[in-house]
Amino acid sequence: MKKSAFLLFLFLISACFFAGKVSAATEQRIFDQAALFSDTDKQTIETELAAKRQEIAMDIVVVTTNNTAGKTSEEYADDYYDNHDFGVGTHRDGVLLLIDMENRQVQISTTGKMIAYLSDRRINEILDDVQPNLTNQNYANGVSAFLTDVTTYYKAGIPKGYSYNETTGKLEKIKTVTALEGIIAFILAVVIGGGFYLLVSLRYQLKMGTYTYPYREKGALELTTNEDHLIDTFITTRRIPKNNGNGGFGGGSSTHTSSSGTSHGGGGRGF
């Protein structure tokens, strides 16, 4: 009896495990409303989407459409993600790729932690890889390039100089001192320190202050003429441009709010 109960327990655990695996693998994440993919393409993309979602622990969705119902590509992509409850975790981490055939626009919408990983610069680089494929009607190749880039940037980590706040779900800039700022601070320290030293030195040499020599008590007074000439002194000012570049994997993410009140990042361009 005990052996039978134990075997039944193992069977139930195995059934739940494999049911979860099958459910995760077959969960739909490609919505080809514009009929751009063959059945084989859809099966291949769906399999790749499932693998990538499991790899990065965030949601990835691909949508095509011929009708955005009067919305811009950005609005349609954001609303589609929100209205279908995509995303992982509290902040619904994930990304959606929209191929909008009505407006001939490719749009990327990021949510939650994915906003941190896919900065504005990285999104532009993804679009650089995706757009030519869509222009040449190689839609499956465009999606494949998108998935490859998303995985690459996930592995590269959040761009240098930024961090993701798990509590607020927002991208935060880390304040760091650049080499130029360090040099300027050093020069200012030398100038201020040198000026303070010179001031103290002059006071000790009685060349400054209100000290009065007691000439009546000391006897004779000898007067001399001392002339100081200030020459070759000028001040130059210039504006130092702020460097916002962080290389190919850098930069921050601009965000906007969708009609549902959710914060999204992303970008798009025509094809």
C-alpha cells in the first residue's frame, strides 16, 4: 500500500512538471494578423520565442497587423502588450516587436526591466538589423535578427552608468566622476590650496593686514618705494560639451506612458 501511494505521488509530480513544460512551450507569443509568415515560419518563431523567454526570464512577443484602428504604431504596440497581460513579474518585464503593415512601421515596445536592458541606443541598433529584412520582405529573418539582438543585449547587461530599481521598476542613472571632472577638481584644489598658502605666507611676512610699525619707538624711519606690476594676466572661458556617449552598449532609455498608465520604452522607424 505504501509503495503504491509513493508511486502515485511520483506520477502526480511528474505530470505537473511536464504539464508546466508543455504549457510554457506552447504558450502563444506570435500573433500574425497581417499573414506575413507561413505555418512553418510561425512554428519556428514560436519555438525560438519560447526558448528566448526562458533564457532571459522576460516576455517576448511578436505582432503583425494591417489595421491599427487609428492608433500610431507606438500606441498600438503599447496597448497590445498591456491589454493582453503580457510580461513577467510585478513590473511585467518584456518586449514586443510590432510589424505595422498599414503604416509601414516597425515598432519596439519595452516594459519593466526590459526598459533598462534595451536603451535607446540599443533599440536603434536592433532596428538597424531588423529594418532591411522587412524592406526586402524577409519578415522571418527580421524577427530572427530581433531575437538574436535582444538576447545579446541581455547578456551584455544593463548599460554602464545605469541601474534598475527592482522596487520602483525604474531605470536610474548612477552618478560617477569622469576623468575630465577629476582633472578639473584637481586643478581647482591646487589653485585654492595655493591661494590659501600664499595668503597665509604674506600675512606672516607682514605684507598684509593692519599691523603698524612703531617707528616712533624704534627710531629713524627709512622710506623706500616699491612698485609691483601685474603683467601677462588674462582669463579664458569656454563651454565644455557634455559627453553622453557610452559606446555601442551604452546610453539611457527614454520612457512614455501608455493609455493604460503603464510606463514603456521603445522606438520605431519606417520600412
